Amino acid sequence: MSFELPTGKVKAERVNPKTMVLFSKPKIGKTTALSQLENCLLIDVEDGSQFVDAIKVNVLNEAKKQNISPIAAIKQLIDKLKKANEAKGDFVYKYGVVDTVSALEDHCLLLANKMYRDTPQGRNWQGDDVTTLPNGAGYQHTRKALSMVLDEMAECFDTFIISGHVKDKLVEKEGKEMNERGLNLIGKSASILCSQVDAVGYVYREDNKTIVNFTPSETLIAGSRSEHLKNQKITLIESDDKGNLNVDWSKIFIKD
């Protein structure tokens, strides 16, 4: 049976983003805040969650324990999540977080190398890092490998959050040089990923507050498809004079 053409407006299917990138300088508090999301699985791929209580999986520890590569351990985790979701008939975890995407990109290098060797051009290649190929020929494989793993992870959760570090780079716009602040990934991977997700927020500190900025500008890669996040700066963490932290996600993930 063929589909029917709509006769009116179709209502929005989501209010909150399905996929989100949060990036910042190190030690800003993203991991601490993410650990306090209810029913959230933190996928630690760089051994950076040792000081937080969380529902978490340390990929590096699991890989070391089994004597396998981190990307093989990630594949095991994805397979287990898919089976658990299928058995439940729903998502076992509402939220999933990969921390950090920069480290995940490094782990995807083995997969990218395999992808290149599977091409006619790479069948006789004996190298171990496709990013060293002439003229940047290997970057397409690193982007494809990272995208494939992130897509598989995202399918395992109702909401998937990609945590990363900031990268400042010099760009020229309308004849002027300026520093552009964005996600730290190789080549064009950052701009492609940020264009695909539903929301991109830059996390920074201001006095006793940690703020997520969803407002895009000439110098900041940020933004959102969710109406309640568009052009907003939202306080995520606030500390009192004793150093106690109050983490509040209610203005980022609102009730549907």
C-alpha cells in the first residue's frame, strides 16, 4: 500500500532533542552533571568518570580485562544493549552518554583502517593509521567509522548525548580572521556531526554557575531544533558558598 499525501500540518513528534552534543573545556563539570541524569548510562571511553557515582561502563577497563580492543568492547556493549532493549520491549536506559567523542574517535581508528583495507585502493595497504594517507584521503574513513558507531549507540537510547572537548581554530569569514569555537574532532567530522544532531550546547562556567549555551554565533558552533532550547543560555549547575552543587536538567529536558 503506497503512502498518502498529507492534507494538513503533521504535529511534531518530539519536544526534547533525540541527539545532543555538549562540549566544553576540560574539568568544567559535564561528567558530574551527566551522571545525575535519571536512568542514564554513562559510556566512559577515556577513563574519566572515576570520581563520579553513576550508572556507567568503563570501556577501557572492560577491554583490558578481556584483552580486546576498546572498539571491540564497545561493539559488545552495543550488542548487549540491543538485546536488553528487545527483551524489555522498550529502552532499558532513557539516556545514554558517550564521554568523550574525541576519545571514541581515536578508538574508531582500527575500524577506519579496516574500512580502507576493504576498498580496492587500500587492499595492499600495510599502514596502521589512515589519517596519514596523502591529501587527507583517510579522513573519510575515520568520519564514516565514527558515524557508524555513534548511530548504533544512539539507537540504544531514547535520548543520546555526545560529550566532547572544545577546539578553537582560526577561520576567515568575509575577509576577517576570527577564532571559531567548536567540537574537537578530526577534519570535517565536527561540523558534520553537529549538523546532524538535534542540539549543540557549549558548556562554560560563570562565577558559581555552569551554563549551557545553545545560541549560535559567528564564533560559536551551537544551536537547537527544539524550540525551548533555541537561542537559550541555561544554568545547568549552581554551587553554594560551601561548594555544594545543584544540578538541574529540567530546563533542558522538559516534560513532553
